[in-house]
Amino acid sequence: MALSTNMEPIFTVALLGSVVFTAVAAIISVCLARWLGKQCSSGDKLTISWLLWDCIVHCSLEALFLIVSLSGTVQDSTHWTLATWREYGKADKRFLVSDPTIVSMAMPTVAVCGPLCVALIYSIIRQCAYRHWLQVALCVCELYGGWMTFCPELLTGGHNLATDNPLYFWFYVVFFNGLWVAAPAMLLHQSWTRCSVSHTPPSSDNGFTAVIQRRPHMKGD
């Protein structure tokens, strides 16, 4: 049986460019995190690396998608800067046609999550008391964005997702979007743990001892 000559190649220039961009952004993020977080722990340096990479994606790739989608569609554009989105559109067709749900979720993601990443990085480096409040806010925004991006599509049958193509579905959709579930979930758990510890009331014995120790000495005592 003859093979079809119209099969679309799996590995394309757009895919290679996307992988290179992702790798370069990751390297820059790690290097910047090591430089900015000189006094931070290894865990915080890793967190800063993720936040820098997250910010780069939001403020470059996603911002570009939003700008184009507000005035047209990725599908109709031939500009080279949209090659990554045209490639990703093979996995999720909604990104090619400026789907209202996708564009609506991209607005707060670009406008809120990007600046929140920068603010959170600053709070980690400066060891600000509000660090975990910002971290919770960012993680909730990221998780909610992922939920609203895919839940409506899954409820309607997932017809826009290329579930029949292992590369597009498992690598583009599941793996890459899964990063924005796994990382925020772990950071949210970290914040929950830290906040729980800081708000744990002292035991009754320790509290009574602390009151006695702070009691001023009176004449005759």
C-alpha cells in the first residue's frame, strides 16, 4: 500500500524555532535568577527562574497573540513572529481564529500575571512580608486561566483539540499547558504551608509562660 505524499511533516521550522525560543528563554531565566537571587536559597532561585520564564512568555508570546487577535486572527497573518502560534494552532484551532474565550483569558493573563511575576520576584529577593500573598494571587490566576481555557472546550466535546495527533496533543497541549498547572500548584502548596506555620497559635503553656516573662516586676514580688 502506497503511503500518502500529502502527510504534513511532524518536525517543522516553526516547531524548531519554538523549541529554540523556549530553551533560550529558560537559559536566560536561570542565569538572571542566579544573578538576582545571590542571597536566596536554592529553592527560591528555582522559583525566580520559573517566574522569569513565565513573565517572558506572558509579555512576549502571549502579548503578541493578544495584540493580533484583537484586530484580526493568527490564521490570516503571515508574519514570522506568529509562527509559534500558527504551529500551536495545529493542536488547538481556537488560537488560530481568535476564539472569544481564549482572547478574554489572555487579557488578564498578560495584564495581571506578567506584572505579578515581577512583583513576586522583587518580594522574594527583598524578603518582603507580603511575598506569599502575591504568590497565592499569581498561582490562583494561573490555575484559573488554565481551567477557563480548557474546561469550556472539554465540556463541548473538545472538537478544536487535535486529540488524534500524539505530538500536538500530548506535547503541545498536555505537556506545555501542564507546566502552568504543576508549577503554580507547587508554589501554592508552599505558600499554604508557610502561611499555616506563621499563623499557628502557640500552645497554652507557652503562651502563659510568655505572659509571665513579659510581666513587669512589682515591689514586693
